[in-house]
Amino acid sequence: MSSRGDIAPDDGQELARRLREAREFTNLSQQFVADQTGISRSAISDIERGSRRVESIELKRLSALYRMPVDYLLGNEPPADLAGAADDPTTRALARATGEMGDAEKEQVLRFALFLRNYQRPPTEES
């Protein structure tokens, strides 16, 4: 981010990449996403290419459909509640297992964990 608080061009491309990857991870077509969110298919395509900014309400709808936290899509750190799980044996085993992985594989594990965490939560209704 720049000193004025503006979004850097790289931030927009990163968001576009994460949105495309989230859609592909959930194995959804752009048309299905368009039908479910009310965002046109061409807008979904433009957003995923980074040639169109995503509006906040659109990001909220996409986050709910993909069952991924908005913070994750924006590239923020994982929620703090995950860091407090160091005493959990499963968490320690996951940390050991991912310790030998490359960055791309770790990103896949994180994406899957976030998907699972949000899978049981019903999508938020738009008012």
C-alpha cells in the first residue's frame, strides 16, 4: 500500500488471483457464480483478470459463496484464533507436515482449512 492508504496495483492483482483460485478450488464455473451472486459473468471474468475492481458488496457475496473469509481473499493474515491452537496435537501435526512443503503447497493447505472451517456455516443472506 502507498503512504496515502491507496490500494497498490499489485494488491488488486493479488485479489483477482485469490478470487479466481477460490472459484476454481470450489470447482464453480463463472456462470454459476454469476447466477448465485447476481454479478454478471463478464464482470466475474473482468474481476478475475484484474481489469475491473470488485465492489465491497460483491466481495462479500463471493466470500459467502466460496466459503472463504473476506480477510483471506484480501490477502490478510489468518485469523488470530488459529495461532492460539498451538496446544492442539492436530495443529502441531499439521505444522510439522507443512514444514517441509513449499509456499504453494502451504497456501493450498491453508485454503482448504479455511474452506472446511466455513463449510458448515450457512452463506449470509443479503438484505
